[in-house]
Amino acid sequence: MKKTAAWLVRYALEQIGLRYTFGIPGVHNIELYDELRTSESILPLLVTHEGGAAFMADAVSRLSDPADERANAQIGVLVVVPAAGLTHAMSGVGEAYLDGVPMLVISGGIRNDLEHGFQLHEVDQQALMRTLTKATYKIESYDEVVDTVYRAYRTAISDEPGPVFIELPANLQLLTGESGPLPEFNTDIPRPALDGQAIEQAVELLSSASKPGIFVGWGARHVADDIRRIAEHLGAPVATTLQGLAAFPANHPLHVGMGFGPSSVPAAENAFTGCDAMLAVGTRFAEICTGSYGAVPPEALVHIDINPGAIGRNYPAAVAVHADARDAVPAIADAVLERSEAREWEGRASAIARDKAAWLEEWLAHDTKGRVNPARFFSGLREQLDDEAILVADDGNHTFLTAELMPIHEGGAYLSPTDFNCMGYCVPATIGAKLAQPERQVVGIVGDGAFLMTAMESLTAVNNELGIAWFVFNDGELSQIAQAQEMPYQRTTCTTLASLDYASFALATGCEYVLIASDDDVAGGIGKALEHMAADRPVIVDVRIDYSKKTRFTIGTVKTNIRRFDTRNKLRIVSRALWRKLQKRKSRS
């Protein structure tokens, strides 16, 4: 059978069952785009920038998990031109790689039937992508096309998920060649065998602890009910990572928030004080979720992860369980409930509720001098948003305000760039989220600096009639960095943003516009934004946020890092900060 490689790739993607590709057509993938146009099941989506395409694909993957009954078995797919298109996309690919998100990255390639050098886009793409992907493939002949796409897909979603790169030379897309029989798509993805002895050890350690705690990450998102069973039986508080905010419902009485150390909210820090055993599921104990490694688990640590390299990497595990959480956590839950007595946990839940209420009151009492109080904004958003809504946060100060003040309820979802920590994630990721789950509300929380990076993808949302709201926290500054500078340095550098007229920008791109200038506007502004969303209209909400009160994450993490310095450097930094503070006071007087 003679076919073009473009036809063969389209055929393979259809057999897998994928619905979207994201990217921009060019000389080296024009034939593949021509084939995608003929597909009855795949929609190639045009973006304004390949970086946005990668973030869209990332969100599709995060919300289209085979284990999620509300989603089809999808992963995000990029179809980009080589060299410039690929390097534009690399930030989003890197985010997916470090966050454990599957993705197929398909790029055109230079012709392999010419002897000439210095072809257009001639760079070593395999070398470019090797450190940002689980695997890279370069197709050299027609008979390997379909099998390579299948293999890439299985690699992307198996073990710890991640992106996989495929390079497809332009001439193979254009010209026909003998492909041989088309292989069948095998949907079976093996999972690690469950170690029964490790499960027994984990149950014994947790059951014998006097004050156990549970810490869950992105990898625990499918086992929230089993985590709940363990937590309620042992009376254990549950903390989450940043990515894991939707892995355990915030409206459960034993939920305490993100993290459990000095960078966490009081409910979490207090609940985990004296913790003598911990069940950690689907977390790497990475820098953000531990507040720069200020949150240290107890020695009696049960660590479950699909990636054996993550277990014990930062903190030694007393019991290491290399497994899929969907296998290990139910097994532990069943055994814990069968072999140990249920403990009273109402008292602990009451203490958590008191701490949460006091924290919220502290925020509500803060004088924001006429601007929007973050606690009032998030309280208003939570009140009007569906429990199952999808919330996408970008990278910045608003990320940690969201983590500390916005409860993600049962059934909801939370997406955020974490370990690669890309600004500019939110606007395109909300588009991918809405495409993956069109029946659910999708809202974005994005700082003004992050919004400026990928705001033009709002055109993509308008063009595809996607009802999305972007709540832009507008303060005119890169506030997370400014605060990180201000605390130790007592001054900021290069953090003031150029001014943008958001109303005019919305008009120019075809978006709706809503202004929330003060606390009095919160309820009405959010309601109006949700009305626009329901009418399939993208809306930019200009939130004149007040950032004068720092998050616990910022305060705790800066302190943790300063404590890490030796005495000489600690004295140098502290004395410099005190001197500059005194100079400021003198200049003001």
C-alpha cells in the first residue's frame, strides 16, 4: 500500500482517538495539515504562538485522563514547524516534562532525500528535545510511521507520563511510499506490580503512629475517595502540593491546604506539628510544595510514586512503594480499615476549621486602601462558581493567593505550572481546558505580567467561541518577584510593568470586558463574567487587586532560604536590609 507519511500520521492519530492538534502550519508540515483537514474526528486548531499551543496541549492532557470517567482518553498533540516552531513550543513542552504531563510533539523535519546542506530550519531537533522529553523519534521510512506514533503515545502515558517528540521529514509527508500492513493500535498500558510486603509495612507504620498525616500530589488525583477513607479512619490531616490542590477536596473537614511546613497556612502548619508518620502519595517533595524544602516529613515516611526515582530523592522513605496510586492506595485503605480501630477525628477537624476561619478573618480585616481584597475576591468567586468548575492559575503571586484562599471543592479541578514554572500558562491552558471539558465552567487566575506573555491567545478563544473568564490580577508589577526582592533587599528592580488598557485590549480582540475596581464590585463583576461565559463569550476581567499583604508561602519561603545561609552571609543580608530600611524612613521623614 502506497501512502504519504502525512496520511499515515493522520490515520494513527485517529486510531488512538485524539480530537485536537495545536500549532501553526508551515512549509515543513503543510501536507500533514492538509491531511488533518480531511479527518472527521480530529480538529487542527490554529494558535497565535506555538508556546500557547503547548500550554493548550498540556491542559488537554491534564483534563483528559483515561481514569477520569468524565473524559475521553486524550492527550494533547502539537503539530509544529521545525526549528523556530519547535523552540517556541519548548517552554510548554518543558512544563509538561517536569510536571509529569503526557504530550505528543510532532514536528516537520528537513528533507532526507537531498544531499544539500543548509536547508531551511536545519537544526538537530533530536538534540534539542532530548532533555525535555521522555523519548525522541525521527521517522526515516514509510513503514515505521504508524508504529512510531503508537509507540510514542504509549511511552507518553505509561509509567510517569511526559511528552514525546516525533520528527517527520517534509519529503515523506509529500511523496508516497510503500508502508506495508497497518499495525493495530494496542490500548493496553502495563502498570508496576504491587509489592504486597511494602503494603503490609505501610499499613503497620501508619496504624501504629500516634499522629499520622497525609500529603498528596498530582499523582493522587484518582484516589481521593481512598485517601478520604484512610484519613477518616486514622484521624489524619490531609495536605496537598500545589498541583495536588484538586487531589483532595478542600471542603472536607480534614483538608488543611497546600504544604505542611513554615510556608503553609496556619491550619496546615498546626495540624502537622508533631506528625510522627506520613503517607505521601504522588509527590516528589519538590521545592514549591515544601516551601524551598522547609517542610520536612517525619522519618516514618511511606512514599508512593509511579516514578521510582522520586521515592527517597529528597527525603528518605521508611517504606518505598513503587506503584500506581490507583493500585497502592486502595490496597492500603482496605487493609488499614480492616486491621486497626477507627479513631476520633472531630476534635482535629474543629481545630482545622477554627484555624481556617481565623486565617480568613485576618485577610478580610486587612486594609486594602480601596483596591480589591484577595480574600473577598476568592470568597465571592467560590460562592458563585460551580463545585466542578476548572480553575487554571498562572505563575506568580496570584498562584499562592489562590492556593491559600480559594478552596477547590470535590469534583473540581486545578491546573497550574509548577516545576518548570512557566509564566504565560493560564490564557492558553484555559482554552485547552475548555476544549477538553466543554460542559464545565473554566476560569483563569492570571497576574498582569503573565497575561501580557500570552494574551494574544485570547483571539484563539474568540475564534472558537469558548466561554472562558480570565481574572487578571492587575497591580502593574511583577509582584511575586517584587516581594521576594523587597523583603531581603528593601528595594525592587525591573519589576514595574508597562501599562495596558484592558478595556481597549478586550475590544480589539473581540473579548468581553468587566472591571472589578474595589470590593463593592466583586459580586456583580464575577456574576457578569459568568454570564458572558455561559453565552460562549471569552471575557477579560480587570481585577484591581491589592498585594500589600504577603502570602504565608512568600514569608515562610524567604525565611527558610535566609536560615539556610551561613552566619556571615546571614548577617550581611539582614544588616543590609536593616540599613536600607532605616534609610527609607529617613528619606520619608
